[in-house]
Amino acid sequence: MIIFNDIKRLIDKEGDELKEVINNVLKSGRYAMGENVKNFEKEFAEYIGTSHAISLANGTDALEISLRAIGIGKNDSVITVANAGNYSSTAIHLVGAQPIYVDVDPITFNLDVEKLKSLEFNKKAPKALIITHLYGRLSDVITIREWCFKRNIKIIEDCAQSHGATIANKFAGNFSDLACFSFYPTKNLPALGDAGAIVTSDSYLAEKINSLRQYGWGEKYQVNIPGGRNSRMDEIQAAILRYRLKGLGERNSQRIKIAQYYSSNIKNPSISIPSIPCEGHVAHLYVIRTGSRPELQKFLLNNNVASDIHYPIPDHLQLKRMNSTSRTLAQTELLAKEILSIPCYPELSYSEVEYITSICNQWNN
Ligand SMILES: Cc1ncc(COP(=O)(O)O)c(C=O)c1O
């Protein structure tokens, strides 16, 4: 069976090097907020090209803390998409705000800027927008930024699926007030458990986030701002991320090669392939479309190829959540019924990629 995302292969490949990274932390006697955390923050900010990176416990905390840092709370509304696993919706609800969902573009799977431009606000205008760069591809950040700037709407990028993705040679994370990362074990830059970060070039916001992640402290044990909590990255995750950051570019190139192979070689009239490769895409997921998804998924499984759905239920349909500003999200809802992710991770062998392609081509719907 080709596992959908066999993360153990990376660990096996890293072998003794990874063990040494972890052993060094064990020997150090410092397991939280030590040198690895400090250095990871410095190295990650340098890599992305921002002045600051603040490490956190996970990517959802990054979204929530970002919203708090820019002052989003009760009775506020935040624009976002509904096709990204409920992450931004969770954060928006946690701060007591309401999401305003915008439909997505069926080619890029990202926010549809024409739909954004047609939004009308009858009551209070939204205060923030979360741009999710889904599957490894940046949204049309330039147009979105311009639209938000004119309306005094703050922008948060969700880069959990786009470590190293670019537009005009600039990495995801450089197009907003605050940008959020997850380092969940399946991400392009993976930890060995939960971890996250916010990057920014705004020193005032960086300081505020630094406090919010540790109880609102300024000095130790002295609460300076409300709304704080504990969301620290631990030393072991920081050490692993420092080590893996060095290999991110190479692993992204490998993902892109796999995506390129699929895009050139999957030729089945019943399967639509995604618009990758395209500029700056880091192929976090390779998502195909078909009107007969259960049949294709079963055929793949019968031929020892695992697949997954990212994501089967749009956010506005979760928990029958009609308290959010409900609107028709035709593309989001259609995509949720047709999308299917096939294996795309750097440790897949050439023959496995070839095999998956041939199985896709053999499927006779
Ligand atoms: C697009 C997106 N946003 C946010 C998150 C949340 O990150 P985490 O699982 O680290 O909380 C994830 C990942 O799971 C994600 O894929």
C-alpha cells in the first residue's frame, strides 16, 4: 500500500542526524524557551524575509493570536474562505467574531478576488481578512492587499500549506500584517508534533504576540496585556525545525517534480488535473477532480494507493453553522464533492509516482 503521506520515511532518512538533534536537546537541560526556540525564530524570520518570527504551539493558535493582536473580538467580522479545513473559522469563532465567507476560484482553489470585490456590507464593515494559500499556491495577494488597504482591513496570511511558496520571488508571509504557519508533521516544513509561528515585520505587533503567547506577560510573571494564554513551541520541536529548515528548498523541489510528473502524465478524461506546476507553487497537496470520486477512491485503494479529501465539508456547512453570514458558495460546495488528493510527498520514489499515474490512467469510469 502506498500510504497517503508516509512521514516515517523522512525520519528513517534522517536517521542518526535527527537522533543527534534530539539528543542534544535532551542533554541541554532546557526544554522550553531556550536557545533552539530563539535561534529558530531568528533563522525562520531570515528565511521568510520578515523582521520577526514568534514561535507558537500550533498553527491554529497562530491564527487566533494574530486576530487578538490586531484587536479582533466580539461583534467583529472577518473575511475568509470556507474550503480550508475549518482552521480560520475556528480561530475567528475563538475570538468571538463572525466569519464572512467568500467563494473560491475553481482553478486556483484560492479566494476568488472577483467575488471579494462584489461583497457588500450592509452593517459593520469587516476588520480583517484571512488569506489562505491553499495546497501550496499563493492567493492573488497583490489584488487582495490593494482591496483591503483601501478599506482599512487588516490582512492575515495563512501559510500553513505554503512554506517556501513565492510570488515575484517573495515568500508567502511577506504580503500581510501578520502571517501564520503550522509545522504539523505533514506540512512542507514538518515538526514531530504540533508547532506553529507568526511572522511579521511590524515590531509593535511582534511584541504584542510575544506577550500573548505567554499569559500576556511583559516581564516574567507580570501581566501587561489581557487575552494572553500559553502557546509556546518546545525546544525539541524548535531544534527539529532548525535542522529541517535547511532541507526545505530541496524537499519542495522534489514535491514540484512529482506534481510536474503527474500533470504531464495523468491523462484520463474523467480526471481533471490541477493547474500545477505554476509559478511559485510548492505542491503541498496534489488535488485532482472527478465527478465520480467514491469510485475513483475505491479503485485507487483496490490498487494499493491511498488518497484523502482536503476537505470534504466546507466551513459554513459544519455544525449547520448558519449563524455566520451565510451566502451561496457554489464553487466551494462543488469542489468539496469532487476533489481528491493523491500522494505527493518528497520521499515517494519515482516508480511509485509512475505507478500511481498508471493506476489513475487505468481507471475506466
Ligand atoms: C491551511 C491551514 N491553516 C491552519 C492549519 C492549522 O494548523 P495546526 O494544525 O498546526 O493548528 C492547518 C493545518 O492543519 C492548515 O492546513
